[in-house]
Amino acid sequence: MTKILLQINATVNTGSTGRIVEEIGQRAIVAGCESYIAYGRAAGKSQSKVIKIGSKWDIRWHGLKSLLFDAHGFGSKKATKQLVQKIDEINPDIILFHNLHGYYLNIEILLNYLREKDIPVFWTLHDCWPFTGHCSYFDAVNCDKWKTHCERCPNQKGYPKSIWLDNSKSNYDRKKVLLTALPNITFIPVCKWMGSIVENSFMKGHPQQVIYNGTNIEVFKPQATDVTEAIRRNTVLTENISC
């Protein structure tokens, strides 16, 4: 019986995560699986079956809600309910999340649905948004509140920007409830640094597996001259360090 993979991301075959999503879909197809990709914002040509989530007006309303009320990820209710209906029709064996932020998806509706269905979920962590009350990265403002409890966000004007309310405390609480309640989710940090961050977040109780982003070794490969030069520079540097 053919296995069905559903991926969800802001984009398909455009931009960094969009390319990753497309290539995973291609690998799944080669392996004999059926590949679907649901997206919210932009899509290039894809070998997978693509599903558009919502419309440009949904994105604009969600963006406005986020900008004024700091409610990123909690808009797009109608669009997400329609996606849930589509997931029921597809009945995937595995769901792979990428970037769920981007003003196109309601994580509360989606994650509550998946908790009831108990479909195996994997979440590739390209950034830190899933476990913060607001931002996608906190290192620019040296904030560690995400380790205990987000509130009074020092990065409120960072993506996803909010110009009025600071709702980081409520966002953090809602995300924590949603994610810790999922019985069948595995997190996939794309580097060891991200893996260590996950271990210090409220997601630490779930399994995780670091998987690096792939590289096309037909295009990117070490060159002998480059390696030789790197060794030479390292030798010179070492010789000039005094302890």
C-alpha cells in the first residue's frame, strides 16, 4: 500500500525552506510514496500535489491581527478548517511541518485536530518560533525568557512585528499547551545548536533528531586547491599563536 506524505510550509519550491520541502517531496516520490505539500504564500513548479491554504485576503487579515494584537499563528481560522477537511480526505501516514508561521495558518485548530487523529507528526525546526511567545530568533536581543516563560517581549518589533499589544505571555502559554499535548510528535532541529535550544525549551520532553539540511554534492564539493590553502592558512595561524 502506497504511503502518503503531507508537508506543510509557507512556500513550495521557492526560497530556502520551499526548496527543502520540494526536494523532500521528490525523494518521497522516488521512494514510491505519494507526496502532498500544503502551502500558504508562494509556490513554484512542483512534482508533488500542492494544496493552497487560504487566499491573499486571509494572509492580509492574519497579518493585520498579528501587527495589532500580537496574535501570529492564531488567525486564518476558516482557511485552517478547510485544510483540516483536506487532510481528512488525504489521510496521510506522516505529516511533516516546516515553517507554520507566515500569516497563513491557525496552529490551535491544526494541532488540536492532529492530537485527536494521532497522526505521526515531525516538525523540522528552521527557527525558534514554535517555542517562543513572539519571535523567531531571540539571540539578537540576548533574551532567555523562552526557557521559563515569555512576557514583556524585548523583541516585539522583530518578526512577526507587533506595533500595539505585547501578547507574548498568552502566546507562550497557548503554544506550550498545544505542543506538550501532542502525543505523537518528533522535532527535527537542523543543527546541533538548535537541538540544544530545544532541550532547554518546554518541548524537551518530546523526541528529537538532528538532521542537517542536505547539500547537492554534484554542485558543492571540496576542491583540492581550496583544501590545501585552508591547511596552509591554519598552519600559519597556529604558528603565530603564543600561549
